[in-house]
Amino acid sequence: MDLKQLRSFLAVAEEGNFARAAHRLNIAAPPLTRRIQELEAEIGAALFLRTTRHVELTPAGRALQEALPAVFAALDEGIRAARRHARGDAGTLAIGYTGHASAHSLPRLIRAFRQSRPEVRVDIHGPGVQGDLLKELRSRRLDAALCFLPVEGDDLECRDFVESELAIVLSDLHPLAQAANLTVADLAGEPFVALPRDQGFYLRKAMDLECRHAGFIPNIVEESTEPKTLLCLVAGGTGVAIMPRQDERLEFQGVVFRPLPPDRPGLRHGLVWRKSAENPALVPLLAVAESL
């Protein structure tokens, strides 16, 4: 059974005549007759009572005629839905994010995208560790991720979204808290509190890089996955830290943030996706990100 057979049946039912139905369908009468015969054979019932002048529907034919408008309406809606999905106007988009990289970028991006594509459902995953997000991106569980840049791998593409700075974080009672021209080199020999080394945290790599650039390996005395816990440890005098300057907005009592010298590279945040991305909704997401 195919659509040509069903549309041919409706034409004959509505015209009440094979010749007029054939003219309406722009085909010859014999092929139309064969379509109806094939449809009747597949259904296992006669659909028309044929006379020399016109045809009438059998009970089976009337039942089929009554059912077909809903079938074709559903089919048309399915075709429209498929086209909306193909254009990226509908569907589902899975976006992951890291806490630090996306605390301010994610709400703006999602709000603008939802206004642009209200029929696309956005599934938000996170906050997550950068290494885990990239694994989920590569395994196709995510369509895109908001995280720190750059990322490694020729299979990924990225677009910068916003930049921020790293800062030295000290207890407000620390002797260096008010030092002029403070640099990371001044922290050599100080105890550090930091994110765990082996869990894929980009900020831990950034901190280690700054210390190596300053000529020393940091003495880590305490680790935590939670920025607020690290700030508590700094406020209590357990150690110093290197964290994003945007964490100063947490207005944590007992700590001071001192920006790194302007010649040191900042933190780049952005959107990452697979080069082989198949989700059409990713295209309008990138367009929205570009406009922000």
C-alpha cells in the first residue's frame, strides 16, 4: 500500500467516476484502475460498486474514506515537523557547561537562543568538569559545551565567547595581602589550596602553568572541587590560591583578590562542538553566540 493508491482511492470516491478521477490525477484510466485493484487486493475487500456510469462506495470503502483525511493530515504535519527539525527550528539540543566558564555566559546564551528558536528543547548538563564534558561531547551525548579554551583535538571546533582574568587569592590577614606589584613568583614557598590535579579541571592546569612560569611547583596542602570551599580555606589561612577573578563577585569575607600582571594571559571561555556535528539546531545556536 502506498500514498499513490490512497490518493487515487480518494479521487475516485470524491468524483464518483474513474474517468474524471483519472483526469484530476493527470493519469490514464487503466493505471488508475490497476491502483484501485491493487489496493482492494491488499485490503482484502471491494471498495467500490462499479456501474457503467458511476461508482459507489461499499461499506469498506466508506470506512476508508472517513479515516483517510486524518491520516493525510497527520502525514502533512509529520512532513512539516521533519522540515522544522532539518532547518534547526525544532528538536533537542544538549549543552554542557563548566561552572566557572559559564556562570555568566550560559544564561545569556540560553535566553537568546530560546527567543530565536522557541520550538527547540534545550537540555542543560552541568556544571561539569571540563575533561568530562569533552568526553561527553566526543561520545555524542552533548551537542556543544561552554568551557575554557583552547581545547585539544582536531575533531573539535570552538568559538570564543568571553574573556576573564586569573587572580591571586589571599587571606586578608596574609602579609602579602596589601603588597604592591604582587606577582605569582612572590608565592613561592607558600602553601596552596587548589582544585584536584587529576580530575580534568582546566583551572588547576592554569594555576600549575602560572606557577611553573614563575619558576616553582606549588606546594598543595588541600584540594577541593568546590570554589567556595577553597575560599573558606584561604580565609582561614590554610593557604593561598589562584582562581578566576570573577569569583570575587561571591563577596566572600576574609579574602582579597589581587589580579595577575597584565602581561599574563587571561582565561578564554567559549563554545565547543564537534566538527562532525549532525544536529541542525547547532547552526542557529552558533549564530546566536556570534551575536552576543
